[in-house]
Amino acid sequence: MELNFNHFLVKVPGGMEKESDETVHAGFLMHLTESETTARQDIEEALERLERDENDCWLEHPGPYDEVIDLSSPESWAEKDAHHTIAAGEEGLYSLIFVRCRPPLSAVSFKINAKFYNPTAKGPNYLSAGEAPLPALYFLFFFFYVVAMVAWLMLCRRRKDHVHHIHHMMMALLFFKTLSLLFEAVRFHAYQTHGLTGHADGWAVVYYIFAFIKGIMRFMVILLIGTGWSLLKPYLSDREKKVILAVLALQVLDNTAMVVLDELSQTSPGSASWLVSREGGREGGRGRKTGAFQYVLTLSLPSLPPSF
């Protein structure tokens, strides 16, 4: 893990910036949890403790495997770098949580650049432990589909008299399925070597295009086979055409929604969210806000000594 913090500012009511004040107590916490649900629950419990006791601070009583990055000293506000390696036996799901304990009535702003990766002999691997085998797995399935496509092509060439238009459409479906697997493998390989960068996002766009075409082709082939087109009759009735158009329109919406959900999902490769608690939170009331910034990412690293 490599973190870089800069432009850290604490503003108290009235718009004044605190440049040097011993009452500031803030920092980041690397918190080990069993699941994303548990991580969110731990943060909510910490906020509840803070509402009951304003002097309670999570940074002062971290867990046995938690690491604290203290930003209370004004000397670290201009810029601070932190490096940490997870030791053997401490692998798991980690949350990077921002905690501001004092002053309670204040606003905090900062910039953070974070890199999370598993060190390997070939260099940093930016995929989590569960996703690390995916590039090789997708390349393997790509090879199997290439073999299936070649076998289907040879079969169609040997039996030209029995080949119908639907068989050519099935060949096109195999072609787009094969390409979607290839670009999915390339996409995850780009994530593995470059992380969440523009280079990897470019391959993601290419994959989504071919996956979209593949999804449309798959349902079209299934519907046409079900109607008996090309095999039993050379045409479609008006009712069958309307059914096919309606199903294809729904499939377009489904594919679009899947792309959006995949990009916005909190499990893809990293995600961030704010949890805010308020005392006396009714509109117009004078409440106290406390916040925690959560960055959740699965880490599983080899045995190396922990260091900052």
C-alpha cells in the first residue's frame, strides 16, 4: 500500500483555517474486517460511540491488526507519504478509514493518492487475491472458444447442403463471444499491471461494446431457433417480428443497466463512500457532524515485514 496526502486543511466555524493547533486529532485507519458489511457496521458503531462520548476517538483504540496514519501534526499537512505491507497471517479485507476526532465542529479537506497492490516477482499486481487468476482464466476460455469456432466452421463447410442462415448467425455469435472473452482477459490484464488508469478503461470500453453485441446476438439466435426460422420456414409472421423486437429492446436495456451497475458497483476494483452522523439532526437544529471516509479494497499480500 502506498498513500500520498497533501493539502490537508482543517476549518473551524467562521471560516478560519487551523494551521497549528494541538487540539487537532485526525488521521487514517487501516482496519481489518471479515466483509464489507462488517466494515460498514464497525464504522457505524464508531460513529455511535462518538455521539455518546465526544471524547471517544477510534484512532486511540485501534484493533490488533489495525494501522494508524496520524495526521494530527501540522508538519504533515503539506504532504505526507505512507507505505505499508501486510504481513503473513494478516491477509483479508481492509478498509482505509479517515477519522477526525478533534475539533468536533470543523470541516476537513485533503487530497489523497492511493495505490493498493500485491507485490509479485513480476511487479505490482493491482488485482485483489480473488481476481488475480481471472486474466489467465479468461485467456483459457478464449482459446476453448476459438477451437469451438474453428470446429463449427469446418463442420459447416463439410455439410454445405444442410447449412441454413441460422447456422451462419450461430457462427457470428461464436465470433462475438470469442472476442468478448479476449477483451475481457485483456481488460483484467490491464487492471493487473496498470491499475485503475485510462489505459485499462480503454480496454473496458472495447469489452463492453463486444459484450453488448454478443448479448443481442445470443437472444436473437435463441428467438429465431424457437420460431423455426430458416430451418422450418423462410419467413417470420408479424406477431413473431413484434415479439422479437420487444425482447431485443428489453435486452438492450438489460445490457445497458449491467454496464452501469458494473462500473458503479462497490466491489469493482475499489470503491469509496461517506458515512455521516448527526446529533439533533432535525432540519434547522444545531447538530454536531462527524464523518468517516471509507475506501474498501480486498488485499492479500505475501509474507513481508510490516513497515511504514
